[in-house]
Amino acid sequence: MRRGSIRVRRPGRSQLSTEPLDGRIEEARVRRFLLVRHCESSGPAPDAPLTPRGLVQAEKLAEFLGDYPINRVVSSPHPKALATIEPFAACAGLAIETHGGLVERRIAPGPFDGWREVVRRSFKEPTYALPGGESASEVLKRGWAAIQSVAESGCQCPVVVSHGQLLSLVLHSLDPSFGYEAWESLSNPDVYVLEGAEVGSTFGWKRIWA
């Protein structure tokens, strides 16, 4: 697909509903943003690139995101996250900002075969961590700090690009039923819309990638 063929809708033409996702969000002006998981990569290493299939997925994601009035792009600095959003950012004429708080969780200092069990355990024991690794609580703290800084920036519809574990922990913090099985069911890529009141209310969320 030619990048120039991607349709980018400007503010005011969004496909997002004007109604809040969460009935508890009422009085203040609603903030909405998109949370994106990266496309298929060659592995879990921080420097792993997208696979050829992942590069095709990134082009399809760009076309999908063109239906939303995105006016800011913030990404994990990992190559797989940057390559995921580069086709859209190039077509939309937006710079890609990076935020270190959006990087994937560090399970251990090096490769670890039992990492899936650590992920499973972390949904029930958020402070659990291997030596030299991060706990779910630590990842969630930095992840939410990054997301809140973007959500409170005043942009109408920013997009945030991150990784599976961080995204799952954020959604789990909003909905405890989103656990290990939901993490396993995430696709590459995946896209969620989150929204919340301008001042201090809970975010509502839903999956919009099909």
C-alpha cells in the first residue's frame, strides 16, 4: 500500500463516539486517547525489529488510525514500537515523541525461560519481581505516569504506542477481570480507546481493533 493513500481525518471528523464510555465520567470535559500495542516483532528483546509481516501490519494500522483525529504521537523508544507507528506518523505529518515510561517490562536482566509464569503470577501478586527485574507495580506506576502526562496535555486525540505487558497492566488496573488470559489474547497490533474526565476520574476503555 502506498503511504500517500492513507486517509487521515482531521479533528472534528472522528469515528469515536461523543458519549463517554464510562457512565461515571460526567461533569468535566472528556479526554480520549488511543493505546496501541506494537505489531509483530522478531522477539521479546528491546531491540527486536518488526518481522516482514509486522511491517505489513504497520501499514494496515496506519490506514486504520487515519479514521481518527489524532494530533499527537507518543511511543516507547523500542524499535518495534517506533516502526509500528512510523507509517501513520509519516502520512499524518506528525512527529513521533518518545517516553521511557512506555518501554516493556523488564522481567529479568537477561533471557528467562519461565517469563510467562512471572507474567501470570504478577496479575495476582503485583509486587512480585525476579532479582534485577521489575514488578507489575513498578511497571504500572511508570506506565500510568507516561499515559497521564499525555492525556493531560490538552491534545484532542493522542495515540500512545507501547507493549503487551504494560498495556495489559494498565487495563487490569481499570478492570481487574482483564488478567493473564486477556493478556494472552492480545493481538499484534492491538488498539484500545481510553477516556476520562479532565480532572481526576476513572478511565473507561474499549477495544477498537478488529
